[in-house]
Amino acid sequence: MKSSFSFEIPIIFDAENFISIFREIGLTVDRVVKEYFFDGEENPPEKIPMWCVQNPNNTNDWILLQEIAEKYVELKKYELFFDNPDKLKIYNLFNKSAS
């Protein structure tokens, strides 16, 4: 029977972690000025430099680093926990009894 129980495990990275990972695999990562509307579209947009990754799939669009990082973590989450759990590593998380 499947449980409906779930919980959140926060994973905190700074931008430099992902900038390094994405650059190592050959992606272009840079600060790009993006326009944002904060008080509705009736006010002029504010231009804010944001960390972005250039889409390598022939579009050259700039995608927010946080958006791509979240997708990457979601992908790795399934690999880490569900593809082939390492039984020994999980068992070793527990303290050994003092018998």
C-alpha cells in the first residue's frame, strides 16, 4: 500500500556550485539583464542582472540559472534515491549498537 506521507528535505546550494557544474560541461553561464515587472505591467519594468544559462539547443535563449538548477536537482533526486539504492551506504547511516 502506498503511503500518502511526504516530507521536504531542503538542499541548499549557492549559485557558484551550479555555475561551476554547468561551465564544466561546456555550457555558457553569465549574468544577463532581465526585465521584471514588480508592481504590475502598468509600471515600467526594472532591469535586473540575473545568473542565466544559455540554452544549447540552437535557441540561444537565456534561462534563469535557478530554473535549470531546480530541474537538475529533481533529475538527480530520482537517480540518487530510486534508480538503484545502495543498501550498504543506507545501512551505514545508522549508529552501530554498543553491545
